[in-house]
Amino acid sequence: MKPSAAIHCGPFSVRLFTKLLVLAVIGFGQPQYAKAQADPLPSWNEGEAKMALLDFVSQTSDPESDGFVMPVDRVAVFDNDGTLWAEKPIYFQIAFVFRGILEQSVDHPEWNNQMPFKAVVGNDLEALRHLSVQDVLTLAFASYPEMTQSSFAEIADAWLSTVRHPRFDVLYKELVYAPMVELLDYLRASEFRVFIVSGGGIEFIRAFSNEAYGIPPENVIGSSLRYEFVETENGYDLMRKSEIGSINDKAGKPVNIQLHIGRRPILAFGNSDGDIEMMQYTSSGDGPGLSLLLHHDDADREYDYDKGTERALGLASSEGWQVVSIRDDFSTVFKVIE
Amino acid sequence: MKPSAAIHCGPFSVRLFTKLLVLAVIGFGQPQYAKAQADPLPSWNEGEAKMALLDFVSQTSDPESDGFVMPVDRVAVFDNDGTLWAEKPIYFQIAFVFRGILEQSVDHPEWNNQMPFKAVVGNDLEALRHLSVQDVLTLAFASYPEMTQSSFAEIADAWLSTVRHPRFDVLYKELVYAPMVELLDYLRASEFRVFIVSGGGIEFIRAFSNEAYGIPPENVIGSSLRYEFVETENGYDLMRKSEIGSINDKAGKPVNIQLHIGRRPILAFGNSDGDIEMMQYTSSGDGPGLSLLLHHDDADREYDYDKGTERALGLASSEGWQVVSIRDDFSTVFKVIE
């Protein structure tokens, strides 16, 4: 019904039009956004998880609600590996590290007999499966030795723009979950500030986060090396040192959230035991707090595994975290794959 | 001349009006913004500094300009003490620390005979003038002992909301420079992302930065303590440890800029030798880069001192930094003071 048509059809229609107008403005006592707009989460199936998200965003954004949160405090944090993009068969950044080791290995014949390099050079899957955290760090430092930050950014960008995933045969950076990208957009449209809080390397993620998720570099928190300020022949630059600055995992996540963001998030989304502390912190503030845990249970469309998530899954019910099932809650998994 | 008046005054005036209109639209080969809009920097006197700012913002924002910078890369960084707000007679945060020491001293009679506490408790100005960095840290840790981050934020907020500056008799947090607040607004309106990069404590600055400058907590970088994730009777929280996380001064500034922001700024504004590396880093990128140094040379309206800024002032000319004079370039210093 066009307003102008209604107004010229006599007193009854004018009254009806006014009534509809009032209803449209005040809503029907339901979440405003969900009723008034097109579905902001079309890649999510109807169900408990989608409802929890819509309700939470609606409550925290509604000045009339007890759960209203000022926009400046609408902070949402997302793990990256296994939460925003896939993490199998190996963490994508590990594939990037292995590529670096193979490239460096031509200058290091001794690596053929030296662990953990030997495992990578010889593609020894059994040995690779048992690498320790220290092994992985040793490999990471050796794969891309000390260089300027800008050189590293170029190398990461080149890898992300060319190397394809072994199973899905698309670029790694294309393997982002469509429902999660929708959720990021929905949160930003609702004046949330969205951050990545990942155990992965902060600069590796920054090399694609703005393109893939619309998350700019300053909103990425991750594990980091130390930098050194240096004078080069071209001016001043930052050198990446082979020293750990911070491991952004487990209790390191809330600690770095405070350092970078400066307040407690009200929404956290993770998928593994490394996200437990971030979810506990988010869910125990004074005001509203929603924590969600993505469960990989869809071997057909993605992967099916609990390893590394057993503790988090066990805690979800008692801690009040919303478990999200890829099989049941995602109508689409990857946007790029039919 | 009113346009409508000109149009009705015969062909010559119409031509003149058209000419003026064309000039107004295309500009005079000068910054578009300055000509086309109301003056975005009314508290700045006309001069080299104001022109440098208007030119730089105009160039970096103009897609037709060689100096155009994509909005995501329009990063501007500001020192805080002596750049955005005053820093005399002592750093405001030091006044806050001294207040904490005096409050704690009732439980610490031994401080009467123990440096550096003795200097504060006895108000020994000569001794206070010679405190080392280590002394200041010792005082800072003792002034507000280990507590949760939320408790500290409340204490800082209470102090900032009540304690007045000894000379100007207004709240410390009101002693922000009007021209600098205008500049922050102007940059944001031109799609810059604005950050504080201060040697001061990150959480102390966060306690007032959003209110005073419109800079939210996540855009504040400062010196920091270590935090510890703890479980309390009320849930999970972060405890402030009496250990230094990072000293955000000198070369620490570009290092923390990379950690928090993830790219090189294109505009830096400082006022002391502690800002030299940040300005060098900003001015030596591949694209445009503007560094500015605020010079305190106005004893009447603010303060007149070079101490702690000698090296930076000496470097300004050879490094191409724009020196900004409070006396000459600021038509208003503090908005709250007539």
C-alpha cells in the first residue's frame, strides 16, 4: 500500500494507514532488527544458535532493553583458525611455514638429518603429527628468517594469493565460512566493534583479514614476535626478531584483549580449548555476555573432529556457552563452494 | 558579495559571478577542503603549520592527487603528554601516582625514611626533581598495588573527575588543547584513524581518552604493566601485576605501533625527544608522511620550556618536521580557559 493512495481513500483507510505506520515504528514487541529488516543471517538455519545471536544483538542494541550496551562497549572477539576459516588438514599458517622451510632447505643440506626440519623436508607425516610447540616455533623462525616487517607482509600476501587448499582446490584465504562473514557484517551494522583474537601469527592474519573479513590490521590480535626499530639505507623500518613477543592462546587471550582493546568483550566466538579463557572472561562480566563455540561435525561439507576441543565442549553446558553445529546451523559453509 | 545580487546587476557582473563560482569550485590550486568548507581548524592561526596540515589532509584524501592514500591506511598517531594535554608542572599521571602514595603512606610509616617514598611524603621538591625512571616505577607500583583492572579504572576515573590543576584550577582532564581536539575531529572527518601513542600508562589514558578526545580504548597505546587472568569469587577478571609489560617511549613507540596498529602511520604529532623515533618512522615511508612537533613557547597562556625536547627541536629542520608554536599557531590554547 502506497501511503499517498491510503491517504486519499477516506477516513477509514487513513486510520488503517496510521495504525500500520505506528506498528511499523514501534514494532510488535519483538526484536526490532529481525522483524523490520531482511534476514541478516541467511546462511544460518533457523534454530537455537541463530535465535541466540539475533536475540543478543537485538537486546544489546535496544535502548529500551535491560540488556542495552552502549555502542562503544559492544566489543565482539573471534578466534580465527577453525572459527572464521578452516584449519584442516593442518593450520593454514603451518602450510605457509612448511613452504618457507622447503624454500630455505636448498641452502641447508644439514636439515635432511636434523629434526624438526627433517620431518618437513622428508614430508614425514607421522613425525609432523607429533611436533611440539617448540618444534613449530623453531620451524616458524627458520622458515622466514629475520627480515623487515614489510618484506614479510609481501611474502605472506604472495603465498595467500597463489597457494591452494589440497582438498577444496581454492585459495586458502577463500576458505572462510559464509555464515561467519555474515555474522561479522551483522554485528558491524549493529555498531559492534569486531576483533580477531587468534593463536595464529598476528602479521600473517593481517595479510588477508581486511580483504577476507573486512577486519583492518588494528583489529587483529594474535601471537607475535618482537620487533626492532632499525635504520636502513632507505630510512627507518621494523625488523622481525626470532623471539616470541606473546603467545596469544588460552589465558593469553584475555590478557591481550585487555592490552589491545582495553575492555571486556560482550560476545566471544571460538572453537577450541585455546578459547576457553576468552569465553569465560566474556561470559562473566556485569552486563550481558554471549559465548559461542563452533563444533566441526560435518565431514561432507567441511570436517568432523573434536580433538583439541574436548574440554571446551565438556564445559559448554555448565558455562552457558552456545554450541554452534556446522552440520545443523550452517545452511552454507563456504561461499566459494557450491 | 551575495550571488543573487551579482546575478541581477547586468552581464558584466554575471560574468564576474560565474568566474568567482568556477574559481570557488575548482579552487585556486590550493587545498579544496579549506576553500570549499568552513574552516575545520578555527583555533589555529593562519600560518605554515595550519597550511601544512590542510595541504596534507587535502592531498591524502583526494583520489586525483599523487599523494592519495586509501582510507584504511590513513593512520595518524599522537603523543599525549604535552601534545594533546598539558604536562606541567609535572606529568598529570605523576600527580595521580603521588596521590596514591600519600593515601598508602598511612599504612607505611617506614616510607618517611625511605627513598623515593620519602620525597613524596615529605614533598621534597628538590628530590622529586631528580627521581630516576626506576624511582618513578617504584612509586607507580606502590601507589596502586596489584588490583583488578576494573578497580584501577574506577580509581583513575574518580581522580580525574575531582582533582584540579594547581595553576589553572580546572580538572586535569579539561586541560586538553582546543586546536588539537579540532585536528582530531578534522582527521576523523577526513577518514583518518586516530591513535594515541604515549609514554604514559595505557590504562590511565583510557580512563579519559574517549570523553576528552573521542579516542576509544582500543585506539590508545601506552606503557603497560603485565596482566594476569584470574578466577575470583565474582567470575573471571584481570589482575594488574607489578611488572612492566612495555615502556612505550622512543624506539618503543614504532615497535608498539606495529604491534597494535599493524602499519606505518602517515601523520605523527609529538612534542619531545621520546617522539623522535615515531616521527622518523612516520616520515620515512614510501608514500606521504607528515611529522609535527609541538613547541611549548607560551609562558602566558601555557608554559615555555625546551627541556626534554632539545634533540627533537634540533632535528626538526633536517628531518623535515613541521614545528608548531603554541604562541604563534594556537589562537586558543585551552577551550575551558578564556
